[in-house]
Amino acid sequence: MKLEGGCYCGQVRFVAEGDPMFKGQCHCRECQYISGGGPNFFMVMPVKGFSYSKGSPKKFSRSDLEKAVTREFCPNCGTHLTTLRPGLPAVIVKAGTLDDPSLYGNPQSAIYTCDKQAFHLIPEGMPSFEKLPPQRG
């Protein structure tokens, strides 16, 4: 699978190739800031297949958190593009940044529902987790 996307203003573009390792919706408080209040829809893509094809993102990591993620966003329009998690050999791509968001399909599960707001919707029957799902294998 080859996915292309970028920011709202077009200054930063990316290509993500490979099969999604996971697709989810995150309800954590941090994602609520980034999404404007709703859950954040994302897909975890192989790091080897990810590259920026135009421009360079600005990066931000909180200095007050142990093992803080790095969030990458457009330095011009502020669109949040990716998240990099320490120890995860993958790139977390935001579904809304895809040129064709329908390629996202559906999330496999909802995570960090401990921070879920009353107006956040989780499809009936979809697995949900207070934090992260249990690690496989």
C-alpha cells in the first residue's frame, strides 16, 4: 500500500509505503488538544516506508514527561502530521492528513478511553482499552 498526504497548506508532504501495522482512534487528552477535541484517528506505518517528499516538519516533545513522544507538524499551518514514540520502529500517521482519507478504512480499536469525553463515539462492538491494548507475542 502506498499512501500520500500532507498538511493543510501543502508546504509539507509525505509518502508512507507498506501495510498498516495498526489502525486506531485515540481518546487521550493530548490527542484531544491536537484534534480540536475529538479522538485522533491514526495508522501505524513501517518506518522504512515513510519519508517526507516536500518540506520538513517542525518537531515537538514535552520535556516534563518520561519517554515523551515526538509530534511532527507543519511549521507554517500547524497541521499535526505524525507522532514518533520512543522504542516503536514505526511512524504514527494521522488519517486526516492522507490525500484520500477513505484509504484509512476503519479503526481496529479505541485506546486511552480513560480520557474519553461524553461526546466521543466508539462504534458498537469495537474493542476499547483504558490505555494501550495488551502486547501480543
